[in-house]
Amino acid sequence: MLDWQDIQIFLEVARSERLTDAARRLGVDHSTLSRRTRRFEQALNTQLFERSTHGYQLTEAGQQLLAHAEEMARHAYEAGESLADQDHQIGGQIRLGVTEGFGTWVIAPLLSAFCARHPGVTLDLLALPRVVNLSRHEADLAITVERPVSPGLVISRLCDYRLRLYASRDYLDRHGTPRRLAELGRHRLIGYVDDLIFSEQLSYLDPLLDPAIVGQPGPHFAMRSTSVTTQHAAALAGTGLAVLPCFMAETSETLAAVLDDEVEVVRQFWITARQEQRRLARVRLLWDFLREALEANRDFLMGESRQLVIPEAGPRA
């Protein structure tokens, strides 16, 4: 017979791939978790993990067990949720992963209404400069700049948003306003760190900096950062020109858009959940809330309005 606690430990180690991360999430000591994992392997008379300095990787036997363990966990979770739903109260935890800038400037303010409507829900907002991994159960829902391709996911296009080239008015007073792309070669730029960029959808500047257009040696990057929030702060301080989402830049009178006729980038956000999570009442509520709230803010996301529309809190659930 398989011990359910051993299965839970196995799942967390398999998902985390590092014993320290799994121990932290389970709330147990690292050495205790190591002993429990080895004891489970001994009980099965099978090696489930290849251990190395890079972490814990599943063996072929571990991969086979993972499929069964995921199914067991799903049934156990759904059983608990079905019982919890019987009192018709919406409660529990939801973990939402979202890109850093969008999460900070748009999603967090919008969620104030959702939290007021559903006081029994605890909402974890993971606003990160990377993609949240749903297959490793880092979150229940994710908002991404690329359409996910993993199987077993429910995926929907959430909204479009526009980006423009911005600089502070102080920078433009000191260095002049570029009137055409070819003049970017004489300006200081702010952008992403090329080898640390987490999505090709964020490579906004590449097509604008074609040497045939801007010439050699090309523009100078005064600052590069993995964080769009940092890039925004640098642009506000007059460090240089930056391609920024309108939902960030247009909220301040300090920044001005330049080369409007030549620089306009439109990207999409996608909302995603695992199929079993999407069936949960509280996850469906958040999914629908986000779609409705962002539809009401289309003009703001496309740079046609400076004001984010916050939904009314409404009656408590």
C-alpha cells in the first residue's frame, strides 16, 4: 500500500526539483525530507530520483509514478473542493502569476474589487519578471505575454496592450527630441539584458535598431535591466529612451512619447490555467472577473486613456 503522505512528498520534490525548495513548501526540515524520500524509494525497491548538484531529476520509474501520483492528487483535491462548495461560500486560496509590470500597474489595483467581493478568498499575486510554471504548480492561473503551448491547459486571449518609445521631458530638453529612427544612433537607450530576457515578445527594440537605419556604431545603451519597472524608473530619471507599456508611461506627465508615427508595438496577454484548476468555483470567478475588468480598460491598455477604471466592489459573496 502507498502512503498518501509519501505520495505528497514525492510530488513536491518532483515538482520543485530541489530538496530545499520542496522542504520549504512542505514546512519540514531538509534532512527529514531527504530521509523520507530515501525511505519511500526503499519501500518501493525502486530509485525514483537521480540526485546531483543540480537537484533531483526523475528516473524512468519516477516518471511512471508521477503520472499516477498527479491523478491521485487531483482526485483528492477535487473531493475536498466539492465538499467545501456545499455551503455555497466562496473561499480558499488562489495564486495568480503575472508579469511584473502588468501585475503591479494594472492587476493589483483591479484586484482590490475582487478581494472586497470575496472576503473569504486569500489571493497570492506573483508579480515576477519571468514566466510562472503552471506544470510545477507554482500558481493556479497565469497571465503571460506568450501563448502557452503545454498540453492540459485552458488558454484564452485576455487583452491587447500598446507600447511606445518614451523619454522624460528633462532628457529631451538636454539631448533633443529624435524626429526619425535614424536619429536614435545619437541617443542613450534603456532596455532588457539580452541574454536574460524571458520572452522574445519583449525584444521590442531589435527591429528599431537595424544598422541599415540607425547606422554604425549604433545607439548606446545607458542602462539595461531584467525589470520593466526598473526601466520605467530609469526613464523617469532621465537616463534615456525606453520602450514602455502605455499603461505604465501614460500615468505620468513626466514622460513623453517620441516617434509616434514610427514606433508603435502591440502585444497580447494570455490567461491560462490547468484544466482541473479552471473547474474550481473561485478560479472561474477570478478568470471571469479579470476578463471583464480588462475589457472595460481597453482604452487604458492601448494608450488612449490615462485613467485605469477600477470595478465597483459590489456586494460581498
